[in-house]
Amino acid sequence: MNIKKPNNIFISLLISTALLAGQLSEGIIPPNTGARYVSGEDGVIRMYVNVWGHVNNPGRILVDEGIDLATLLSLSGGPRKGANYKNIKVYHEYPDKDGIIVHEIDFNEYIKTGDRSNFISIQPNDTFIIKQTPFSYFIEEIGTINTIMSLINVYLNVNNLITK
């Protein structure tokens, strides 16, 4: 009779753990889903998009359907200093209604005028690539170039002292 009590306790514990796990996972959307659209308990339709490149928080982002490019860049932490606004590339998972898979967007026009007319419709699993301007890249890497030049200078000075 004592043997049945631990079995009953174990079974009760197992069932309650399974129920609790089911409640906790309810409404949670797995981050690596291949689904084109997902919906939470709130009924809002969402989709994943990828933001790569010269932004503060690149990665896979869950966004509401109907989001625009300005809002998407804001959700990714915004473009970093030196981002190339002129040539933002968008790669669709599937061709859009015009059969286009790759779009290039000049975001400078939006910054100057606030006109969103050249924004495209964002689709599930789109990938946005925001590149860094060449000048910004050069300025960012100048420290590395300076260090290499300093090491060459030290080497030449030491070599000059040894050969005298």
C-alpha cells in the first residue's frame, strides 16, 4: 500500500507538470518557425522578416502584417551612423505580384520629404540588407590601418638600430 502512494504522487506530479507546460507554451510563437504568417492570442496577424547589415539590432524580427519600411527600421534599432540609405535591398521569399524578387529602395527620399510612396509591400520572410557607406567603412577601419602602420614603423626603427 505504501508503494502505491509514491506512484500516485509521481503520476499526479507528471500530469500537473504536463498541464503547466501546456499552459505556459500556449500563445508562444517559436522563433524559428517556417510559417508565413502567425497569430497570437490577440488575433493580430504577424510575420517574420530579416534585417541584416548596418542597423543597431539586426536579425529575425516578428512584425505586424502591413508594417512599412520606416517602422521596420525603427524596430531593428534604427540604422547605424554611416548606413547607406540610398540603396536598401529587399529580397522577397517569393516574387511579388509584378514577378519581382529583389527591390532597391532609396530611403533618402523618405527622409527628405516623408513620402512613403516608394515603399514596397513587406511580405513574410523578406530580407532587408542595409549596407554601410564606403567612406564610413574606411573611417571605421582607420584605427586598424593606423595600428598596422605603427607596427611597420616600430619594425623599421628596430631594424635600423640593429643594422647600424
